[in-house]
Amino acid sequence: MIPPWTAALISAPDVEGAPILRRRFEVPADRGAVTSARLLVTAQGIVEPSLDGSRIGRDVLSPGWSAYETRLRVVEHDLTELLRAGTHELALLLGRGWYSGRLGWMGAEGVYGDRPAASAVLRVRFADGSEWALGTDAEWTASSSGVLADDLYDGQIIDARHESTDRNPVAVEALDPSRLVAYHGPLVVRHERVAPVRRWRSPRGTLLLDFGQNLVGWLRIAARGPRGRALTIRHAEVIEDGELATRPLRTAQATDRFVLSGGEDAFEPSLTFHGFRYAEIDGWDETEVVGTVEAVVVGSDLRRIGHFSCSDALLSRFHENVVWSLRGNTVALPTDCPQRDERLGWTGDIAVFAPTACFLFDMTGFLRDWLADLRAEQSAAGGRVPYVIPDALKGWAVREGEDPESVGVWSDAAVWVPWAIWEASGERAVLEESYDSMRAHVDRVAGRLSARGVWEGDFQFGDWLDPTAPPDDPFAAVADPDVIATAAYCRSLELTARTARVLGCEDEAVALGERAERARAAFAAVYLLPDGTLRSDAPAVYALAIAFDLLDDEARDRAGARLAGLVRASGHTINAGFAGAPYLCEALTRTGNIADAYALLMNRTHPSWLRPVELGATTVWERWDSLQDDGHVNPGEMTSFNHYALGAVADWMHRVIGGIETVEPGYARVRIDPRPGGGLSWARTVIDTPHGPVGVAWTAEPELRVEYWAPDGVEIELGEGIVDHAVRLPGPPAPVRAALRNPARAVKN
Ligand code: BGC
């Protein structure tokens, strides 16, 4: 709960670069000791508070990005230990961040406003019971900082020679307190520091560093060198022809510049962030500049709960890549990518990835916060779920002259994301909060259906980035976009009906269930052809029809056989994109073709999940061939090396290889049913559920042995195939216990 807020929003119209807003104040001495001091701070932009010159809190990039028009997050800091009677100074460094910096690939800047502003309240309580408060108002002053420029995409310029002696007035604007919300999700923080694994000169002669991992954050440089010397740092995810490959960043400059003071300097560009594995430093002449360089990993402070490893090193590394892509795309909101001029909350990506994310990390607070933005933007858009949340593309349509409309899979995030959190956490509140939004979404789509009862003719992203689509036309999938969209709608209706049931709205559950039934019937009537194939005969349409349970038994068996046939005909390479690929293995498994699911997963020939790993990927790529076999970057202008969407198959890995599946929400009842295959000789999967750790470790040789453990209160159901091979352990083995205590460390065998 946010207490009554009387402070204004203040900004610095007369200051170039990132301003520091300051206020000196006196803590009275005649009221006894300070018993409580709390600073509440928010910003349209990025704010870094400090007290008497020392940074407060360990959060960075706060308060992140929310639907600013209606939701401004407030961060709370406890200053009780720091405030004493006497003079103090509170300072707020302000960055442009998502508020007034660049957003999106269409050249937009200042989408929300043309300069950042902050608002803060300091509340102090004394031993004599009295209270005292200070808020942002016209009494504050604005100074320049050493940050001469800052932008999330373009980077930051810091001049260590700068002395901020100027004092300018602040501009004061009223803040509507109804916009203020507590920061629900974990704050964005610095995580580990990564030392370079290689340092060399490029063919052009510039210094290059390899951090061994495609990560998200920035460089921390401690250096001493000639006063006025500029170190210019560029970042990239890959090296091409010996130099940084910056083309995939499109217009994002991702360039930081640090100007040395001549003394000992320490730089961290904390008002920006980059997605990179490599950095190029210009101006670092070793005879004149001495110092250290490290990468600082930055992201929302999510708690790691799920782990997976297996006997195949490449597959284990793929799983690690999924984890890294999740970490890199959870910097205050779930994004498509962290490096180019985009980094938006694309709904479709998290719609398909949410189950995987919720197994690996405790996503509840983070995603509930984002869903609050989704609901805010959805109601602002009249029930339509925008392509990206927060909606930085307001009013923007993909096809000129056409109003943006709901899209299959992407807009379904309104239903699929809360459902995934519910399954993982068992928190009913998630469904309560989202139910109206789910309904609004399915009702909106119902209004778009054709007379045949299917969703056809609207703009769709469809099976985005199917590998058969040419690099410059990601829409051109083999799967018919209307089939994908209608399948997604059927699933949303079904999940909304189930939600109504959980919430005790029985009448609505029945009505929604009937609608789901009718939608399914229409799907089959229109798209199921007399020869038993589905329209467009693409792996993705079979995958969705089977995984979302849209066909009767006979049609489903035929669809499964056809899917297996297609997958075999392609030599177990993948012919599906963002919508279809997450469900291929699931659909094959459900229709008795698990060997094909394994063959698909374990394949190393392009397009496949493991080919990028073989090429050295340390994150999941946007395209199956973001880097091509010849070592060149895909010619498409949209080529990221850090997109989690295609990593959604990890959900199948956790449930089917790992053998852990929640049956009752929040793992109150768990199915333990690993189905070994793919030549794997062992696998170990662990999740720290709301009831405690559940784990399965199996070895295939000399004969199958499945060890599992779970807390007492959790009901277990064992798969038929493993009953005779299963051994229940009293608790997790020592290495697992250690890894769960130290979540940054992955569980290794
Ligand atoms: C993003 C995707 C997103 C898509 C919409 C791309 O530019 O990077 O991840 O879902 O657009 O189709």
C-alpha cells in the first residue's frame, strides 16, 4: 500500500545529460532518536537515490518500465540506520530510461514525455512519537552530473572530470497519486561479475574482449590513465569476420564512453544496459591506461527454483542457454530481446515461454506486475490485448491504414500467462486478478470470428519465423495463420472456462465450456480436410491441434501420424516457428511418437535446437540460424542472439525427460513420470515447489532406476512405466540441497 502522497514530480529542464536533483535538510535533534525512516521513490525514467553521497539500495534501473500513464511503481528504502540528527543531503540521479529515451525500432523517442522526472517522500518517525516528512517540491535544486548522455539503446557517456557545482531550479508538476503502485515484482539488481575469458586485438587493431557468455548488463571499468582520455566501448553478441557484429543491433548504438579524470576512476553505466558477449574498447592503450574490466550481469532479482541436467552435454548446455535467455529478457519486464532497438514486452514470446519460465524461476511477482500492465493497456485499448506490454506501439498497425487488432498467440498472453503462473504457484489471486481480462480477450476475439465460427482474415503474426520463411519475410510460414489463430483462441476459451470453475463461477464456466466446444467443432469443420490432414499441412497446425486438444480421437491419431510423418520426412529437423515449435515434442509424445520427439530435440542439423549450441550459442537465438553455418550472421534485419521464445521446448524437457509435472496447481499433486529416450543415460531435474523441493534423478543403465523425492504433504502419482523402477528418497541428495541453497549455481551431477 502506498501511503498518502503529497510530493510533486520534479525535473530539470535546464540541465544537459542526466541531472541530479538535490535537497539538503535538517533532522531535528529535539525529538529523540530516529525510530524509522523510509524513503519512497518513483520516477518517470530511471532514478538512483543517494543519501549524503552514498547510493541507497541495491536496485538499478528502477522503477523499471510500467504502463506509466496509469501505473507508476514506487520503490521503498529503509534509511533508519542512516539518518541521525543533523544535516543531510538527499540526491536523485535521473536517467531517461524507457520514459523519455528511445523505444522501438521506428525511431520513437520520448514516447511518454520529453524529460525524466522523479517524485520522492522521506518519512521519519522519532522516539517521542512525532513524525516528520520531506517530499520533492520546488525547494529542490537540479545539477548536472558526470553523465553527459544516457539512453537504453545507445549507451551512456560519463565524464569523470565533471564537477557538479551548478544549481538550477527544478520544474514542478503535480503527480496524480492514483497512478502510484507498490513495486510487486523483484527489483532489478546487479548479479554476478564476469571476467573476460579472452582479450585480443581485432584485425582493425582495436581491443576486443570475450566474456564467454552472451549476457545482459554493462561493463565495470576501474582504470587509471591520462586525464581526458576517452575509452569508447561498443558491445555485440557475436564476432563476424574478426570484428564486432553490430548489424543485428540495428540502430541501437550500444556504445558507452568513459572520460578519464587522470586519477583512479571506476565506471558503471547504470542508466543503460546492453545485450552482449563481446566488447570492443577503443582508447585503451596499455602503455598509458592500466586497470580492470569486468561484465556486470543485470536483471530482475528472480529466485531460481528449477534445474535440469542430463548426460548429453549439448542438451544440458541448451538448457543453460534457455536460463540465460530468460535472465537476459527479464530486466524489469519480459522482453523479446535485450540488445537491439526493440527490447519490448512482446506478448507472444512470453505467452509460449511462461510455463518454462515458471519452472525455472519464481516468476509470480514479476509476471503479476506485468499482467497488471497488460490489463491496464488492454482496457485502454478497449479489450484488445496490444502486441507489446507496456504498449509502446499505441495506435501502430502492422499494415498501414488498418487499426491494430487482437492477434492469435500474442494476445492470448492475457490467458496463457496467468494460467501458467497458477499452475506453477497455485495462487488463486492470479486468476482472480486476470479473469476479467481473460474474458475480455476471448469476447473480443469472438467478435472477430467469421460466419464459419473460425478466426480468419485478420492480420496475424502466425507461426512467426518458421525456418522456411525467407530472412526478410518472417510472416511467410507454411502454417496457415488462421489455423494457428483459431487454435490459440480455442485454448484460451478452454483455459478461461477452467478459470471460471476454479473461481467458483459455475454458470460462466459452463457457458465458456460450451463456447470452447463450439469453437473446437468449428475448427475441425473448417480446417480438417476429408483426407484427415489439416489445412496447410504444416507441423505447427498439427502440433497445436493435438497439444490444445482440438480433435476427436480418430482425427487426433491421424494428425499425430501425419505430424510424425512430416517430422521424419524432414530428417527430424524443425519446420515450425514461434507458435508451433514449442508444442511439437508435446504433440508427438501425446500421440505415441515419443521417439520422434526425442529425435527432433537431439538433432544437430539445421534447423534444430542443438545446431546453434554446436555453433557455440550461449543463449537461445531468435532464428534457428541467427548465425549461419558459414559463420556469418543471418542477412535478415531482425536477427537476435537472445530470444527465449524457441526455448519454450524446455517445458517438455522438464516434464517428459525430467519427469516432473504439476497435476494440482502449485505442485500440490505431482506426476513423476520420466520417459527416458534419445540415447540419454541419465537426467536430473529439481524444482523448489511452494511445498519444498521435488526432484527426479534417473539412470538408464544397467537398467532403469528412478530416484525421486518430495515433501511429505505433496501427493505423488507415478507413471506406469516407472513404477517398478522407482525408489523414493527421504530428501534431496547433498549436491541438490547445496544447489538449492545457492540458486545461482546450477545443479550438476
Ligand atoms: C520480436 C518478436 C515478436 C515479433 C512479433 C519481433 O520483432 O522480436 O519476438 O514476437 O516481432 O511477431
